[in-house]
Amino acid sequence: MQGAEVTGMPGPPDASRLAAPPRRRAGRLMLATLAGLALPATGTTARIRARHTTLTVAAFPAVDVIVRAAIPAWKQRHPEVDIRVVSRQFGDHHTAMTTALSTSSHLPDVMVLEVGYVGRFAQGRGLEDLAAPPFGIAALRERWVPYAYDQATSRRGEVVAVPVDIGPGTLLYRSDLVAAAGVTEAELTASWDSHVAAGGRIRAATGAYLMAHARDMKDIVIRSGIEPGDGLYFDRDSNVLIDTPRFVRAFELAREVRRQRLDARVSAWSNEWTEGFKRGTLATQMSGAWLAGHLSNWLAPDTRGLWRAAQLPEGAYAAYGGSFLAIPRGSPVANKALAWELIRMLTLDRDTQLAAFRAQDAFPAAVDTYGDPFFDEPIEFLGGQPARRLWRDAARQITAVAVHKQDAFASEVIDTELDKVLDRGKDIATALADAQRLLRRRAHR
């Protein structure tokens, strides 16, 4: 592992530290903790290492399983340090973490965050800046996929979290339905126009829909052609980017999908969406590589061997999700060095990353795993296709999209306007102009 190794556990502050102001005292204690941990395990340090403590990790499925699976390896390093995993469902977890950060209470030592929440929390000051001393994450930067590292970097240059798994985008398609329509993979992926045209042939030949919802088309197209440093909806100076060719094309393609009745009008994770996979009424799905594992394990296991994976159409590369580990500023100072070591083990230890990949389809963020033979193994669910190679190539091509504090609101506005276009026939230019005007008023709040 590159960088200074952090081992052992800190002791309580002495009387001189208690006399310092709280903020200065916390910073000095953490620096002293790390300095002490670098000493040989003799004398005082040996007594510190012998003291029993517990690190609390707040997580959601299936990262909670990954953390628990890593505990035996952790205990070999630190038999005196237990890991307590507090697991909640995805939404409940992030609600709890939002409350914990806003109130500075019930904070874990390590907090798991989905990438969308990393961006939101980065706007505040609730998470440790891992680029600052004593963490020094910049020295390890090259060991993660570049876009994932950038996703956790705020506009202030702070790195507030570390990627543990990523979601390189892929097109999953039913090979039997595509073959029945006489469609080739090249026709599905050459361009967005050819993708829609292929969908028309699939619909006519098999009755299956091209996609779950026309919104899926919009979601991927607006992620194509973004200038470096800009975000989905706002540029680096908070100027609104809605009334632009990127959004015009996304809306036009989504409208064409709806006009040709190529979408099932069902939302992801709904019962209807799941049934569409089971019954073969959905021919394709654009998502993260992790969806192949979900389809195999619980969404539609009886469709084994019928699916294939491809890169996204028109040479697009996009990220769908990803999990990160962060250290709250308000968590116990005495545990921060150990929390940082645990994060490094979970995100950089090759065996830990690969074990999570094999067991949970958690695509690794650590690039030194990418030469492992597991990437070349055939995937039975995908008809023996070695699809991990595709996903590895995609991960290397994805660029980070800057986050903005109004992104969540902007997403709601865009979806509302698209629904008006799809369901009520609203003119696209008018819809985008209305969205642009509304977001301009919110951009600098």
C-alpha cells in the first residue's frame, strides 16, 4: 500500500490538550494520533495498541455485506479493534446520514454514500477533507479510476470521500429478441438514431418494448458531450445549460421513442419493470454494469443466457451509481486514524476489492485490480460473454461530471418538462426555455 501506513489506535487527550480551544484541540489531537501511530510498537504505543476500541461503519446494502466480509482481514491487522456495521435500507440510510451531519450527533466513524449524495454533502462542511493533512489522499490518486476520484472532489478542491465501487454504463439487451427481429448489435449501438430504428423493428417483430421509459433515453443523452469542468445542468460559473443542443437532442429522441410506442412507460425498480425483464417484454436496458448481477441473482434469473452486454450507443460513456466512503468531521477524533486505515483497506487492498467484485458484483474502483484474470472469465448469465472487459474499458473512458447544489432540483424540473412534452405535446423549445428560466432563478441560491 502506498503512502504512510497508519496502525494502532489513539489514546485519550492529556490535560494540556484539553486546555486548547475545541477546534484547535481536535486538529492537534488527530495529528498527534497519526504521529504516535507511526512509532514502533513499544512503550506507550504498545499500550495504546492494546486498548480495545470499536469503529462504527454506517452502510446500505450491499456495501454492508462487503464491509462485514472484510472484518476477518481487518482483525488480522488490528485484533484490538472491532468493526460495528450499522445497516439501513438505501433511502433510510441517507436520510439518517443527512440528519446526523446536520445535527452533529450519532455520527459513525466511516460513512458510506452513494455518488449522488457525495455531491450534495460536498457542498457543506460536514465531511473531512481527505486532501488535507494528515490524510494526504492526493498521494494515492493514481490508484483509483480517475473519474471516480474526481466525483468526490468539490468545487473548493476538497476530496470528501473515497470510491469503493463504481458503475460503468452498459447496454444490456435480449439476444433472442434482437435476433428474432433481424437486428444486429452494431445497429443497436452505432448511433442513437439507429438505436431507435432498431427498436422499431424489435417492437414490430416481437412486441417487446425497446426500453422501460423514454426518460431513460433523455437521462443518457444529456450525459454526452459535457465540457470538462461543467455539470449536467450548470457550468462551472453556475450558468444554466438547459437551453442547449444537448438537451434539445435528448428531448427529441425521447419524444421519438414515445411517438413510436417503443417504451413501456414503467419506472426503474417498479414491479412492472421487474416483470418486464421476467416476461421478455423489455428488450434493452441502459444501466450500470451491476445490473447484470441483479438480473442474474434476483430480478430475472430464469432469463440466464439470453442477455448480452455492449457499450452504450454512439460511443457514449457514462457512470451509473457508485459507492464512496467518507469520514464525518464530527466523528470521534480518537478514531479517525483507524477510520482512514479501514477506508484504505476497503478501497485499495487488491484482495478486498476483488472479493467484493466476485461476491457482490461491486465493480472495483482500484485500477490495480484490472489485470486480474477474473475480468476475462465468461459470464454465464450473458451467454458466456467476457463482458467485464467491456466494462473495464468503459471505466477508463468515463469523465467526471461536476456537481452543483441545485442538481436535485434541476433534475425534477427537467423530468417535469419532459413529461409535459411526452404526455401533453408541449413544444420542446418552450419546455426547455421554461426550465432554463426557472433554474436561472435558483442557480445562485
